[in-house]
Amino acid sequence: MASIFPVYAILVIVLGLIAASWLATPKGPHQTLIRTAISLTLTCCYLMWMVTYMVQLHPLLSPKRTLVGE
């Protein structure tokens, strides 16, 4: 049985990457734009992964087995 631990582990990693990108962004006229783009990209990627993982972990419809001979 799969657990929900990877969801929180990846969340911590993504938050660390967002914090690192926030601190590592070079000063300049587009600093806010770069920070926002990186943060939104990481957030969207995490949400896509998390939703896909959770759907596989707890499907709405359970698979039904059909017999071929009937």
C-alpha cells in the first residue's frame, strides 16, 4: 500500500527549491519577474505531480475485472 509521505517529502523539496531560487536570483530590473516565473513553474509542476499521484493512490472508480469467456 502506498503512503502519503512522498507528497510531503516532494513538497519540502519544492519549497526548498523555491527558497533557493528566491535567494539566488540576480539583482536587476527583471528580478521580480524571474522569481515569480520560477515559483509558479515549480508550484504548477508540483501540483500536477501531486494530483496524478493522489488519483493513483485513491482512485474514484475501482477497476472491474471482466471475464473474457462470458
